[in-house]
Amino acid sequence: MSEIITQALKEGRKILLEHEAKALCLEYGIPVTKFKVASSAEEAVKFAEEIGYPVVLKIVSPDVIHKFDVGGVILNLKSSEEVRNAYNQIIENVKRNKPDAKILGVNVQEMAPPSTEIIVGAIKDPQFGPTIMFGLGGIFVEVLKDVTFRIAPITEGDAREMISEIKAYPILKGFRGAPPADIEAIVKILVNVSKLVMEHQEIKELDLNPIMVYRSGAKTVDARIILE
Ligand code: ADP
Ligand code: MG
């Protein structure tokens, strides 16, 4: 069992913190935004300088599931002063909106430039076991339910099929001047997510949402992993 998962279970947590989920992703070669967890405003500034501006600050708390909703996410910070202020603002927001939340720190991360957003997920089907989901972000998943599923483990060929069978596929190929997305990067993510969930059967749900896909490469912006 992964050290990250062992530790969470030992602490009685069923939901990995974002940085834990991203660290597990990194072990499988799944690209994520650079991140570091700070426990003071000064440390946040130091990490921001290391990572490079612009950065994003996010609350780290086992009691906050939807970070944005409690004022726990501040985007596009461009200087040490903005980072220092955002750090204090986040702590204040969370204390106001969720007074009992245990605050472990603030996640300082690279700001991923906007691009085509995809979602990669995994659920553990009671009958078929780990199952991989793929779709485009936003309305494509939420309104149009334009998603596809495969039972894990999946091959590169399966991953290519998944990508090309969603209705929104033309958008990934490059649509009306929009740049084409790096399909090979998506293939790798799908196969590696499949490996990750196959090798960690204690994962009940995995959600990489969104992943920004670029002309070259991709970057996971938010990651959630729920344990059984
Ligand atoms: P929540 O816990 O509320 O889901 P997220 O980590 O998903 O918090 O952040 C909310 C939103 O902020 C994301 O859906 C994304 O649009 C934006 N965002 C978060 N982190 C980044 C980042 N590193 N780069 C760019 N955008 C980000
Ligand atoms: Mg999110």
C-alpha cells in the first residue's frame, strides 16, 4: 500500500488531501501542477518564488472538501505581496466560513494557463472493479453527459478509442482555429490512471478535474481521491 494511503487511513481519513492525491499521481507519471504546502505567509512567498509566478493558493484542510466554496482558493497571484495577502485572506475566509475546520496549511501551486479542459475519473464498480472515465470538462460532462467508460486495466489502444469516441472529439483535434490538444499526453494519463487504480484497490473514487491539455503536454489542476 502507498505510504500516502497508509497515513491517511491511520489518521481516519477517507479523502486524500489534494497534495496527497497529486503526489500519488506523480508516482505514476501523471502530470500535475507543481505544488508545495506552506505553513506561514513567509513560507508561501518562498515557495511561490521557487515555483515561479503566477501562482495559486489553496487551503489544506481535511474538513474542507470544496475549497473554492469557502474562499479557500485564490488564483493568479503575481507577486510576493499578493501571495502574502492571499495567504492571510484564505486563513481568514476559512475561519469565517468553516470555523471548526482544522487548517493544515496552504498549498502554493503553479497556475496552469487556461486551455481545453478534460476530466479523467475512476470509480470502483461493485461488479467490474476499477472503471476509467473520460470526458471534456465543464458543460460537456455536466450538461451533455458526453463521457465514456472502460473497465480497467486499459491499454493504449483502449485509451485512444475512449478519446476518439466522445462527441466532443473534434474539439480535441483542433476546431475552428483552436489549437489541437496533445492526444498522446491524454493517452498516457488514461493508461497511468488505470495502473494507479489497479495497483491501489483501496481507492473507491478518483477524480482529476480539470486537467488542462495543451498543444504539448497536460497538467492536472485539481485531484481528489476517495478511499473505501
Ligand atoms: P475545489 O476544491 O473547490 O474543487 P479547485 O482546486 O478545483 O477547488 O479550484 C477551483 C477552480 O480554480 C478549479 O476548478 C480551476 O478552475 C481553478 N484552479 C485551481 N487550481 C488551479 C491552478 N493551479 N491553475 C489554474 N487554475 C486553477
Ligand atoms: Mg475542483
